[in-house]
Amino acid sequence: MRILLIGPPGAGKGTQAVRIAAHLSIPHVSAGDLFREHIEQGTELGRNAHTHLQSGLLVPDEVTIGVVKERLARPDTARGFLLDGFPRSLAQAQALDGILADSGSRMDAVLELQIPEGQVVGRIAGRRLCRQDRDHIFHVDYNPPAAAGVCDLCGGELYQREDDREETVRQRLEVYRTKTASVVDHYQGQGLVTTISAHGHVQEVLHRALNAIGQGQADAAESR
């Protein structure tokens, strides 16, 4: 299956994307992870992306589209993929349609996560990541580490990403309202969008997502 997971910052896209992709045995393609790899490697793309992300802005379409196109051309996406963080504008969505059409395919489903904006800032601004393993994620209110600033799992230093700071989060929300929401309209026109509440426990949201793509019953059977 070729799935797009979309929603505002703080909706839990990354958390759900990993779980949905694992359930379907397809790669999780995260534009954010691709950018961070380049930032860490100090490439020209990484420097460009860092400047925009630091300001809460979107990376230019031509750069983002090129990175994702290359990723989707790799063999592991032949059975499908789950996109997270792309497309974020109408131009990117149209470019993705073209990329898939060239290979004789199209998106199968678009899952839109919704959450009240009042919850978003607290969710994101309180998040802390481990420098040694980005999969180790804590929250100052909802999942605090035993010792402030120290990862419970590996002892690594916990830090706040620059694009998780409150002022940047508010800018990201404005960008989502003005640009990314048009992507939902684009795919609604194709009859692909299912809206899912992102409120509640991680597993509850996962079940909603799996039900939306016809995988809920199988998941329930596996969990018995």
C-alpha cells in the first residue's frame, strides 16, 4: 500500500507512521529524517534545510521533491511505502502524483490526523530527544525522565530540537494552515482522505488508522 499520513505538528504523525509502516511491512519514508541526515552530514542540502527549519519554514519544493523522488526510487518501496512529512504543499502533492504516475501507480490512502491546536504547542514544546538515539523520546510533562536532561534508556543527553521551540511551533502551525491544508483538499478531490482523531492513547489512534485502511480486524486478531 502507498499511504500518506498528514496532520498538523504535534498530531503524532511520526509515532503513528512507524507503527503503521511496521504493521504493513513497508518502509516509513520521513522527509524530516531525510533532512536531518543531510544536516548531520553537513551537505549543501542539509545547510539549506537547516536554515529553513530553524525559522519554522518549509524547505523549498524543488529540493524536497528531489530528495523524496530519489528515496521512492529505491527497491524497498516496490511493495508500497508510508509517507510522513511530504507532501506539505499543493505543488508537492501534484509533483508526487506525477512521480507515481510515471511508475504506473498512485496513492492508495491518505490519513488525516486531527487535534485541537490548543494541545499542539504543549505537546511539541515539551518534547525532549536523546542525542544518542532519536527513537528515545521524553516529555517534560507527560513522560519525564527520572533525571532531568538524561535519557532513562541509555544515559544520553536529552535536548530540545530548535524546531520544537514554542515560537517555532507557532510558526509551523501557521505554515500548516496556509499551505499544507491544501494537500488535504487535493486528495479529498480524489476520494482518498479519511480523517482520524489524534486525541487519546497511541494504541487507540493506531487502531483508528488501521481500521481506516482495512487492517483493523487483522490487527485485533494478532493482539489476542
